[in-house]
Amino acid sequence: MESITPEAFKELLSNTQTLWILDTRSATEISQFPLGFKVQRLSLAEVQAGKLPHITKDVKLYLLCERGQISELVGLYLELAGFTEIYNLAGGLRALRQLES
């Protein structure tokens, strides 16, 4: 798993039409702070229970959460499951929001 800076992630959002972005926040966090781009939800509990994305294991996956810690744990589980292209948003959504302010 690699980290991706908020700057690089923001550039990807503006230059790429289709990204596999996995939001690892809780349903409550998602409802309180919705995003302006399309994501799939995948919680830590789901990954721990063996629920994995139904995609090939070499697809680039971008993980995010509020601070980057839960998404990093999800990334570790995905690595153990054989996914090879995992990028965690460094500093999470907080760091991304700081770019916009």
C-alpha cells in the first residue's frame, strides 16, 4: 500500500473520470460530511468479516476516511486478500478539506 497526498488525489479527481474510491467512514460520518464525488462504501468491519470489492485485484483502489487511519487498516486487509494497487489518502479527508480552505 502506498500513500497519496491530498494534492495528488485532488488532481486525480479533476483529471480522471472513473476511480475506484472506497470510503471507509461510518454511515453516520458519511451522512454528516457527504462528498462531492462518487465513492463506494467499505467499512473496516465489513473487510474484517471478509467482504471484499468484487473487482480484479490489480485495479487501483483509493481509500479514504476522516484522518487516514481507518482507511490504512482497511488497506492492510485488502493487501492480505491479494489486492496490489492500494493508495491511502494521507491525512484523510481533513487534509483534503484544508486544501480547499
